[in-house]
Amino acid sequence: MAFYKMMTPQASMHTFDTYDFNSSSPSSRGDRDSFTPYNNSGLADSSFHLTGTPESPGQSPLPSPRFPPAPPAGPPKGPPGGPPPDGGLTAWLQVLGGYFLFFNTWGLINAFGVFQTYYSGTLLTNKTNSQISWIGTFTSFLLCASPISWGPIFDIGSPRLLVLFGSFCVVFGLMMTSLCTEYWQLLLAQGIVVGLGGGCLFITATSILPSYFSKKRALAMGLAASGSSLGGVLYPIIFSQIQPNVGFGWTVRVIGFIALATLAVPCVVIKPRAKPPGRRKIFDTSILKEIPYEIFNLATFFGFVGQYIPYFFIEQYASEHHMSIPFYMLTFLNVGSIPGRILPSLLADKYFHPLKVLATCTAGATILAFCWIAITESTAGLIVWCFLYGFCSGAFVSLQGAAVASMTTDLRTIGTRFGINMFAGALGILIGSPVGAAIFPHSWPGAQVFCASTLLCSTICIVATWFAFERSKKTGSSKLEG
């Protein structure tokens, strides 16, 4: 039987192609390969062609049934290089590189409690705990704040440059710290130089993985983030074991050499999947108009205000309450955070949205922060508390990147989004530890309530982010259907 191809309105009405359906075709479904084209003069060749000619420029006839429709104009909104492979040697090497980047960024932050104790008891006895905490606070603040500048550099395809520069700053800052004897010197070397370098490394560690992983994204980011827990375990132990024998200077140099060796790995293996096509904006202001994203930035701010108060002061708390092994309390916190960075990430990949898992873990950290008030005499009770709080607080860091990525429709802007989100966290860190240090000399319960209350605000904001995100999806679907 014969049928006729409908021509576009712009095509000439007297020209059309006819097709003959071959019922004896081997295809039992009568697919498009079962059609043989004819034209007005008889059987045509096997290649399909259109005889209609558009009457106005810029107009085209309907596409051939033998070929797929033309792709939409403009670059895709996915990551450069196409869909994430979710595996392979190169992808897992990025996880390894990210592991050592976290090891030497948040690992050093998690270990600052041992520096805080040493500075207040030996090197800077004329300074208050609040003043000394500004050293670690500046490191944390710049680690989180500087990515707002480094993020666009990542997005234009230069992560290895960030890793090289950041590695130099971290190692150089540690080596200069080993020579410091004054407060302002430590603030400059350990606080500012290490913090700026850490920002370069941190934005790379969080932004490189979403381009390689989709279904396993949260797990990959959790595995990489667990490097900070290992750093928080090893660096304090190294400091406490070496410092009495070789002194502060050589102890910090040993830590610097470890950082140099471990940072050589990401310097070699970190590799962008592809450079973004064409030129792009340095900063896309449309990101700031997304309501769920802005609420989540508020959640990050409140979370970082309170989260690191125990990491900075748990040793002093145990010592002042006459508990045994006060030094190892910081180690227990970091050991607990290792599974806390991996298991919730696994749940976020397989069963629940990252925002749901993050809200649950932050709520757990909130409850534990209130429970901390009651632990005043029991060493065993504080050890158990450290493990549990480390688990819940570890998830807060590892799921940040997965939560931001899950709300991102255009992964070409992922570095910028992480940078803005971490800047919100940086403002929280800038407030949290110094305020906590100013409170606890007068009232430990006051500092603990401050920690718990800010975590409660963070939990509420994460829940609000989820509802706003779901509403934005429904609104977008309604507009699309309309």
C-alpha cells in the first residue's frame, strides 16, 4: 500500500514523496527500514532525499524518518565531557586524589585542638583561649571563604593549577609555622597561608567528583571526605608522640613533610574530564535567585557556627572536668567521623535523597550537643559521646557537596555553587569557635547550649530546603506541562 509524506507549509504543494510498504519485509513490526522511497519519476535510490524546497530562508522541511531529529541548539547543561562514567580507573583516581586533599585541609582543621592545647599551655600562655582560637578559625574561614574566588577558576577548566598552588601554600605555611614564636606569626603562617592554600584544595576535592560520578556520587564524595577524619586522627597522635622529644619546630616540620608527600598524589592524578566549551561568565548571578539553594546556604552557616566547638575544645573540657586520657577525646571524635562520612553517603546514594540523610544526621548532632551538658564526670560516657557526635558531624561535612550537586541542574557551574555555599560556612566558622571560647571560661553549659542551638537552626533550615526544593520541582513541572 502507498502513503504520502506530509510536506511543511513552506514546501511546494506539487512535490511530494511516496513510500511503498513492503509487507514481506523481514521486520514483523513494520519499522522504518521497511519503507522504500519513490519519487515522481519512479524508484529512487536507497538514500532518502526531500524534493520539497523551502520558499523562505531559515525554514526547513521535516526531518527524515531515517535520521534522528537535530539536537537542540546550545551546549548541554550536564558536566563537560558528557554523562558521568560512574567508575573506571580515572574516576576512582579522582577519589584517591580527593581523599588526600581532604586529609590535608579538613584533616588539619580537625587536628587543631592539639595545637590549641599546646599554644594555651606552653607557647602562648599570655593569650586567652578565645584569642588563640582565632588561629584555627582563620584557617577554617579562609579554607571555606576563598573557594568563592577559586570556584570560577575551577569551572573554566583549571583544577590542576588550583591543586599545585594550594599544595605549595599548605606546605609552605606549615614550614613557616614551625619557625613561629609569636602570636601574629602563627596567625599569618598557620591561619592565613595554610587557609588560603586549603581553599584551593577543598574546592577541587568537592567539585571534581560530580563530573565523574552520578549514581555513586554521594559515596564517592563520602570516601574522599573520610580523608579529613584520618588526618584528624593521625596528626594529633604524631604531634603528641614527637613533640616532647624533638620540640615544636621539628614536629610541625614532620607534619609538613607528610603533607608534601601526600599532596603529591592529587598533583599527579587530578584531571578534569574536559574543558568547558566556549567562553562563560566568571560569576553567574542567576544562582543566587534559587530559593532552595539560598535556604541551604543558611543551613550551612548555622551548622558551621556550632559544629567545630567540640573539635576545638573537647581536650580542655575533659581536662578541666578531671577525666582520664583527655588528649584522646579529640582522636575519638575523629575516629567516629570516619564511618560518619561514608555510611550516610552510601544511604544517600542507594535509598534516600542527600538532604533527608543530612537533616537526620544534623538532628542527631543537635540532640547529642544538648546531651553533652550532662556528661561531667564519666570518662566512658564522654568517649561514647565523642564517637556518636563524630559520626553525626562527619556526615554534615561529607554530604554538603552531594546536597548541593543534587539541587544543581547545570553542572558546569558546580565549582561556583560550592564556593558560595562554603563561603556561607566560612562566615559561620568565623563566629562559632571564638564565641564558644569566650563563653566556656565562665560557663561550659553556656557554650554547649550555644553549640546545640545553632545545630538546631541548621536542622530546621535543611528541612526547609527539602520542602522548597520539592516545591520548585513541582512548579517547574507545572510550567513545563503548561
